[in-house]
Amino acid sequence: DVKVTQSSRYLVKRTGEKVFLECVQDMDHENMFWYRQDPGLGLRLIYFSYDVKMKEKGDIPEGYSVSREKKERFSLILESASTNQTSMYLCASSPPQDLPGNTIYFGEGSWLTVV
Amino acid sequence: RKEVEQDPGPFNVPEGATVAFNCTYSNSASQSFFWYRQDCRKEPKLLMSVYSSGNEDGRFTAQLNRASQYISLLIRDSKLSDSATYLCVVSDTGTASKLTFGTGTRLQVTL
């Protein structure tokens, strides 16, 4: 089974703090993703990466950055946390793009509250 | 118009009932389709892919109607454990990097 692990499940941070969310996958997947999920808005893609040191902006990258130094690890960084970044953050990974019908597998989620 | 639209529900059905959800998508060039299940405060998990010819997995049947641009999920003989939110997911390019998620349909199965 695919295993995507998010190290922090529940965090409370203060406005202006720098926040790191870590994600590790054990299936040697090329693609990794960070989403946030908010009530009524569904899942929205923040950033994704298709290879080490490669990154692409998703739909809502503002206020976030990412790092992928190793294939299995993809980090999401909130440079200066704000209250509107309170959300559930989901990391995901997927096999290479050339596999038909491929889909993604999610970690358990990180619940971030910014006060 | 949202790219992927679902009725948010909730659908409240008794155990043993049959229930169906629809999902419409706006991009006629969409290539891959999925249903995910998400339990409260948990991550989404793949329930099933949706193939052009329709497909079945036990009590679950998924169908795709490209002409009308919708996919459906039918659950027969509902169980209490089916209570969850069902997310419709569409890929415009056939790759995971371009997935669009619906906001989900909530199902509550009762005794």
C-alpha cells in the first residue's frame, strides 16, 4: 500500500510565524502535491512537484513556498502565517504521468490553526 | 460555473436503500474520472475509477456520460459504514497533476 506520511497532524501557530509542514512518501513516486481543503471550497492545489528540486505553482500558491530536496520528501512552507491560512493541509503523491488513469494518494492531513 | 459540480447533500437514507449521486464537469476534453470517499476529518481515499463503459465494484457502480458531461455513483444496499462524503474528481489531461475536485456529496445512512 502507498504510504504518505505527514509529520504534524495538529498545529497551532501565531500570526507571522514561519511554518513547516513535512510530507514523506514511501512509494518512490515522482509526483508530489500540497492541497488545502476548506468547507465549501473543496480541495485546492497549492503547489506540486514532478521531480527533485522541481516545483510548479498550483491554483493558490500565494503565501506558500515548497521544497523538494529528496524524492520522497516534499515540504510546504508558510513564510509568515496568517489567519486565512487556517485550514486542513493535505499532502499527496502519485505515480509517473505516463501511466493511464493514474491518481493520487493522500496523507492523513495536517490541521493548522493560525491565531 | 464550477469546473466540477456536486450536490452537497446531505443525502439521508435508511440502511439497505439504494442511493445515487451525480457530478457534472465543464471541460468536455476531460480524460480521467474518479470517485473518492472522505470520512469526517480524514483524508480522501480512492473509491473507484470511472471507465467509459461503466464499472462495478461490489455494491458500487460508476458510470460516465461524456455526451452530457456527468459521472454518477450508485450505492446499493447502503450500510451505516457508507456514511461519508463522496468526492467527484476529474483529470483534464489524464495526469494527476491536473486533477479538479468537486466539493463533495455527503451521505448519511441511518438505521
